[in-house]
Amino acid sequence: MPVSPNHPAFQLAMMRRHGDMVRSDGGSAANEIFVLGGHVGTHIDALGHVSQDGTMFGGIAAADSQSNQGLTALGVETIDPIVCHGVLLDVAALHDVDVLDAGYEVTVDDLEFAQEETGVTVGTGDAVLIRTGWSLHWDDPGVFGGQVGGAPGPGESAGQWLADREVRVAGGETIAFEVIRPGTGHATLPVHRILLVESGIHIMEIMNLVDLAAAGVHEFLFIVAPLKLVGGTGSPTRPLAIING
């Protein structure tokens, strides 16, 4: 699967195959071992994932809050299961395209227009999912990663718009959530600073919003429960949107 160059790739190996060990009654079992980073595939960022000038959310010193066994503060195990009102802001549909251009900056106007077009309102404690259409590039890891060509996503002003509304979690389809300019890679990630460090708002990345958008759904009950990985900076997740009918 496409992976940020900052994180280890997913690997899976079958450690025991059916038939390697057969019980007296003919039964057998298979099992595997898998290795992945906490930010591979659909995942949520713990608040301790990012620091700014040596400080994490709440003024916690990053250097004093980490060890070779992980974070000692703001780890992913501190995230309670999230069950809240969810909103899909389909910015790609707003521009009448399947996928926004690489490097397109989602603006405050985009987010507000998306609200108006669908009749939803982003409120305190909401999960806000921003669709750029980027998940349609999943089968092309070089494009999806955005390291050369860039990737669409919220800019700083849009990130601050989300922070001002005190959302619970912000999610998107790309590896880095925020706009990545062509040729810059992940040189700076100011929206991560605004949300994680300054506002205590979790970020979810590499989401698949295709089916939700195709169904024309813009409001739903949002559920996600991170794995309790003590000291982890992030966790793979399986988010769910519960809709009526």
C-alpha cells in the first residue's frame, strides 16, 4: 500500500500454513505475523505525534515525554473511543471533479461552500471528513504519496477554521491530510501544528471516502476506536459511518 517515506512499510508473512501442523482429528490452522508503523493505512494521529519547537500539546516537553518504548505522555492509548456527529465536506464535488488537482489548497471558502451546498453545519465535537477524491489514486503509490507531484488538502487558513470550531477529529484521504505543494514533500506540515499541537484535535489520514460520497451522505454517526498501543504515536483504525436507512 502507499506509505509515507517517514514511516515503515506494511509487511505480512504467513508463519504457519494449513497442513504444517495437523491435529489428530484432521484440524489445522494458519496464522501470520505483520509489521507496520502506527501511521500506515487508515489511521489516527495521537496528540504526541507532533511537536513544535520542542513542545507538544498542552505545553508538554517532547524530550521529557519519550523513550525507546514510546511516548510517556499523549500516546494513542489516551484516546477514548470516538462516537460523535460526523460531517462529510465533499470539496471535489463542489468543483465538479472526481479528484482535485495535486497541490490544490482547500480553502475556508471551499469548506463553507461545501456546508451550504449540502445543508450541514460543522459544530463543536464533530468529526469532519474532507473529500478531495485522492483515494482514487490508491493504485498508483507514486502519485498517491504526493512526494513529487504534491497532493490536495487543507491549507493553514482551513486548518484554523477547523480549530476555531473545536472539532473532535479531522480526516481526509491523503497521506498527510494537508496540502502538499508539488516538489516539496513533507518539508513543513503547518496544519498538523495547528490541529495537534495548538488545538488538541486528532487527525485521521488515508481514509476511503468514495462510497460515502457516492451514496450522497453528508451527515452520519461517526465511530472509531484506536488500538490501545501504549506509548504509540498513532494507530491503524477502522472508522465507521452509521447512516439512516
